[in-house]
Amino acid sequence: MKNKEIFLCAINNILSGTCLEDCHFCTQSVRYHANIERYNYKSIAQIVEEAKQAKSYGALGYCLVTAGKGLDDKKTEFVAKVAVAIKKEIQGIHLIACNGTATLEQLHHLRTHGVDSYNHNLETSERYYSQICTTHTWQERYATCENVKRSGLSLCTGGIFGMGEEEEDRDALLSAIHTLSPDATPLNFFHPNPALPIKTRNISQEESLEIIRKARTLLGENRLVMVAGGRELLFDGYEEMMFDAGANAIVIGNYLTTQGATPNKDREILDSLGYKIATSCESIHQ
Ligand code: SF4
């Protein structure tokens, strides 16, 4: 058995596919008519059941995602209610909210209702951002991350690689993430969809491994470096390489609008490689 523990995180898309923004990588934008499931708020009972299921598969982190630019009063209240319901029924789950741009006040509200972390990705470098989104700015994203830090929530921020950016953009993104000192950093690798303006993924497996290595070196040991979207496209059958490069967390189950491996298959892979599955977040969120 290896000493390293792998953290498992699961995502629940609790409001899907209704966003008016134009992020060129995102199937949840209504502008691109991608063939995904679109729905309004799931019921709280359903979300709690799905969280229980994810916990039974070993997920320590549970992320509540809503499509859309950011929080408003209604969304903040809904996510807060979901958090209260999940925390009442499930022990030892680390709740992450991922609901776009957020004010300090909204984040405080989530925190006082049981949310532990907030995920908001910088997505790419400041320089390249206008190539992948024209309806809001990179600076807005950064400001939300700063609000998360001020609110006392733990910060989860990362980005997507392989959207046509240059190597200098990848390095700039990692440096910008580092300035925020996040507890967790999801590294996503672009998953092409014919409906999206970005048509291809310009990143190889070796380049992806280099990003994982750089992220681990920059962010330090007691942090989560998570391989999230695109894992199956780049590392199916090569999981050990990404863990050797420095990753210590993965997303299990489905991503927001794309299918992942089944949680059982992921657990079998981790077992066969001799990794322990983490049972507490304490070493990360101190
Ligand atoms: S703001 Fe979020 S949900 Fe909306 S298009 Fe951009 S990434 Fe997708």
C-alpha cells in the first residue's frame, strides 16, 4: 500500500444549462445549444439522496454547482437550504458551493449555513481570457476568489487547459492561482463538444502531466491538486502517471455535463494501484 492518500470529490449540477454568459468552453451556456440536460433547481430531497450516494462511494467533498454568472438572493437562499439539509443528514462531508461570482455578504450567508468551501475557477490566464469569454472579465473572477478568502470559506480555484492557449498562459494561470493560495485546485482538460466555439483540445498527455507537476510545486504539499474534467480523455489507463506527477484528488462520477467513469471503476483503479482513499479533509483544510 502506498502512503499517499487520494481524495475523492463528487459534483452535483443542481441547476443546469441555463446560463446567458458566453464562455466558449461551456455547454451550460444557452447560446451554443449543446445537447445537454437542462433543468431548473433539483428538489432538495433529491440532492440529499445523491449526496448520500456519493458519500457511500467514498466522496469526501461534495460540490453543489449552479449554472449562471453568479449568485443572486434566490440562488444564495436555495444553496444555503441545501447545505443545511445535507449537513443535517450526512456526517463528515465537506460541502463546496460553485455558483459563480459572489459578494462577501452572499458568501458569509453560505458559510453560516454549512458550506465549507467555495469553488470559482480563474479558467485561464488574464491575457487569454478575452479569447474565451466576452460577457464578463477575468478580474471579476479573481475578485470573487478574493471575497472567498475574506469570507473565511476555504477557496477552491483552478482552470481549464487545452483551450487554444499558449504555454505562457498556462504558467500565468498557475501563478495567478498561487497568488490566491487556495486549499484545492481543480485542473480540467478541455473536453471538446461540437456545439462549442472552441473546437479542439490543444494539450497532450505529457503537457498535462507537466501542468500537474508545476501546480504541485507551486502550491505546496498540503493542498489538493485535483484532476477533474477531461481525466478520462487523457489518463484512462495512465492514472498512476498523474498521481506520480503530484495529483492527490480526483472527481468521481459525472462531471457537470459530461460522463465520468463509474465510481466503482475509479475505486478499483485506486485499489489496484495501492492508494488509500482519504477519509478526512483535516490535513488539507486547517
Ligand atoms: S458563467 Fe459559468 S455556467 Fe455560465 S457559461 Fe460561463 S462557465 Fe458556463
